[in-house]
Amino acid sequence: MIEVEVKGYGNNDVFEKVRENFKFIRKEYHEDTYYQHPCRDFSKTDEALRIRVRRFNGHFEAFLTYKGPKIDPRSKTREEIEVPIEDPDAHARILESLGFREVLTVEKVREKYYVERGITLTLDEVEGLGKFVEIEAITDDKSKVPELVERLREILLELGVTRFERRSYLELLLEKGD
């Protein structure tokens, strides 16, 4: 699966336009703990491995996610492999036992919205970074990536997003020094 994702900096006006124009799905609380490979520097290979704990509507979900290197120069598009897990603490212990080390936990409040079939948009308030808007589509066809990126960028531009960001929240926080 290829996650085609475009992210921009948000503000109150952009957030309000999203809330007025798209169907609210739910509010989520995310704790994303990222891990470093014992033999490969993910910051150099542009990969990521994380455990995400997601809470919403009294529910709890957890996922182990691998993200491959970005494959598009204008977006955060990359291969993503995600599997549900029942016990994130046990999975963290397994990773640490294998030599992976915890890098950082990114915490955010996310509002999720339905845009159209196959496209969702999120409003993120990331602890230590501020407000962002992410829009994504999923495809198995790599040839559709440029067209999808352009469509997603157009939607964000229509909402008033003027600054786009390819770096992950993890990268932004590490650069900031938090």
C-alpha cells in the first residue's frame, strides 16, 4: 500500500474552513513512539518504525507501522505497512530486546474528516509544534501518485494552506531539539 500524503501548516482560519466544509469523522488522541534500528540509521535511509496508540470514543487501538522512504519530491508519499497489535508495551519490549532503541514519542490531538471517496483530511495539534493539516489517499498503483499529489495539494490550497511540509513530525521535533 502506498500512502499519498500532503501536509501543510495550519491556523485557526484553515481549521475553521475544514470544519465547515467536510464531514467530521472523529477526534483521536495519538501517542506515536518511534524506534531506531540497531544497524541502520533511519534518519539517513528516510524510513520510520513506530508504535502508535490511538484513543477515540472510549476505544483504544495500537499499531506497529513501518514507513519506507519518500517516493515523491513534493509530498510525504511512501510505502506503509501497518499491523494492529494488542499489547504495545510487549511489542516495545520485543523491539528493545532486539536492539531497537526508542527515539521519541510524538503526541497529538487529531480531528479526522471525510473529503471524498478515498480521501481523508486531518487537523493535527502536535505537542511542541502547533497546528497542521494532513490530507491523504491510498493507492497500490505507483503511476497514480503524481495525479493524487496534485489533487491533494489543490484541496489544501483551496482551504488557504500556503506552506507545505514534507518532514515528519518526528523530524521537526528532533530538529527543534525537543
